[in-house]
Amino acid sequence: MYVVMTLLFLFIIICIILIYLITIYNKYQTYIIRINEAEANIDSTLRKRFDLLNKSIGIIKANTDIKEEILEIIVKLRSKKLSNFELDRQLYDAINEFHQIKESHPELKDSEAFIKIDLGLAESESEIVASRKYYNDIITDYNKLVRIFPSNIVAIVCKYKQKLYFDGKDMNDDIINDFKL
């Protein structure tokens, strides 16, 4: 009788531990799905920004007397494969050039197509800010799960590693001046 009770007690403890580990594993899977969703949202917004800037090249040339290459960054990006973070940095530079052209050529404000692109870029800015925040919030929660005991046991077994924030910073390295605008 004592042996049966001990075995039953051990079986119950093993089941509780197993259920807990399965729950933690499923929590990781939920975060991975949310991270992929956030990355897809960022991809979509970056694609929208790229397309708007690409369309603006023809509109700018048609409505101004500019003959030299403009938005060369966009032309070069057509054939490159970049991470979302790198693409975001490049598009930020292209948007700055776009705004400089807009300021130096007031005749562009008469073009309805140019105005639509300008509005689209402004809208995409708020979308990308929201997407970055959502992504970084999920990464924070995921990284906590990877580091905190006992969920880190599942991370070790499943080889889950901490992920970088959208800005490419590694919060665990010794580089303290990696803040970039």
C-alpha cells in the first residue's frame, strides 16, 4: 500500500511538472507567432514606404526641372536584400531626401499625385512607429521568458535564444553608446 501511494504521488508530481512544461512551451509558441506577426506588419509598412518613394521619383521628375538622379538610395535598394532594420534606416534617409526636395521645389505642392505620396509617407510613419513598439514589447516579454527560471529550462531544451529589439540593439552587450537616430 505504501509503495502504491508513493508511486501515485510520484506520478502526480511528474504529471504536474509535465503540464507546467507544456504550458511554458505553448507560451513560447504564442510569442513566436506574435513576433512573426509583428515582423510581417513591419515588412508590409516598409514595402508601402518603399513603393511610395519609388513612385515619387517619376512624379518629382515630371513636375520639376531636376535632371540628375534623385532618391538614389531607392534605386540602389531595388536589388539589395536587407533586414527590416537596415531597410528602415535606408528608407529614413530616403524620406529625408524626399522632404528636402519637397522644400526646395514648391511647385510639387501643386501635384495631386505628389501630395498623395506625401500623405501616404506621413501615414506610414505612424504605422511603423506603432509596429516597432508592438514588436519591441513582444520581444521584451519573450526575452523575459528566455531568461527567467524555470521557463529558461524550456528555452535551453528547445534552444530558444534572446532576440534583438527592432533597432538592432543587444541589451546584453557591453556597448553602451549604440543609440542611433
